[in-house]
Amino acid sequence: MTTAQTPKTARIALVGDRSPHVKSHTRIPLLLDALASRDGLVLDAYWIPTGDAEAEAASGALARFDAVWVLPGSPYASEAGALAAIRVAREEAIPFLGTCGGFQHALLEYARSVCGLTGVAHAENDPGAEDLLIAPLACSLVGHEGLVRAEPGSLAESTLGAERSMERYHCGYGPEPRHLPVLTAHGLRLSGRDEDGQARIAELPGHPFFLATLFQPELSGDGTRPHPVVKALAAAAVAHATAG
């Protein structure tokens, strides 16, 4: 006779400057409850302000989490803190999700740390910078809903469960296309694009789970049915906790 094992609880770092005025932040408790009740994916969540994240990364505390999620809500109090959290997840093979500002900063971290583009900047953090990797969008995506196409065979496609998905945005900044070939040449995969061909999902092949979306999956529905991207992060976190 076999006995069903109790699902492993995974520790997840929610990196962002928590605010009741950021809708994606207010959705987190609903999503955590739904993941546990609907999917049996139990996450023990810790909010880490970006102002504390750099020290948490330096001390090794962040590396002890089973997942890192860099949430929307930019401009962050500390760009350096957000980038440090992303770098730990990338280098330590910790499941990672970056949404909206998290997507933007995931590209920024990769450009600076891996591609040698140390001078590139984010226009929201440094509007006077000469070399922007993240620039104001020609058409703001605040409150926008649009189609995203995932590349066949990508993590994005397997996570979404389809090649096409309708997604919700709340942002005014995105990647500057002229720099993207350098990122892809160094191994980053831009695996999802909008109807105009603009990059909207990035992933890192060879990493257990590293996904970043310019759209906000936490805004899907009413929060009682977690978006496939959120569910996939939770499953990767539980797998990481179980393996550890």
C-alpha cells in the first residue's frame, strides 16, 4: 500500500516594492491560495523590497529560495537590487519569473552581465542616458490587451499550452530592437512576440526555468485561476524544493 506524499512547500522570493496601488501586487495572495487549493502547489512567499534585494543577494540569502519572481511596479526603489535578484536566479539555476518591469530588468541584467553592454540603461531609471536598452514604447501598453505568439518548441509555448495567447499589459516601456541581436547571440531566446513582431517573452535555454514576460500574467481573470505562466513557476519552485 502506498501513501500519498504531502506536497513539498517551496519558498519563493517576491522581489518588488509592495504597494496596495499596484494591482498585480494585490493579486498575489489570491494566486497563492489558488495555486495551493486548485493545483496542490504550496508556496511560502516572502516579499523582498528592491532596496533590500542587493544585500540579500550578497549574503547568499536569495540563493536559498526555490524561486524568484521580480514583479511589476517600476520604477523600482533600487535598480541594483532588482538586477542582483535576477542575477542570482540566473547564475544559481533558481526558477525565475520576471513580469513587466521584471522582464525589462531581466534583459537589462543579461545585457550588462553576459553581453558586456555595460553602458545600456533603462529610460524609466535614467531618462537622460545615451544608450537605452529599455525605451519608451511608441504606443503605451497601459491597460492594453494583445495577442502574443510563442515560438514552436520554446518554453514559452509549452508553458502557455498554445502558440497564440491573448495577454494583458500595463506598461509604457519595452526593449530597443537594435540591441536585441546581441542578447540572442549570447544565448537569450526571445520566444514570444506581439502581432507587430516586437519581443514580449524572453527565456534562457539550459536554465531549469527562466522566463520573463512584458505582459502581466497575474492580471489574468479574477485571480482565482492562475495563469499558466504563474502555475509553471510554482511547479518549477516545488520541483526545486523537492530536489533540494
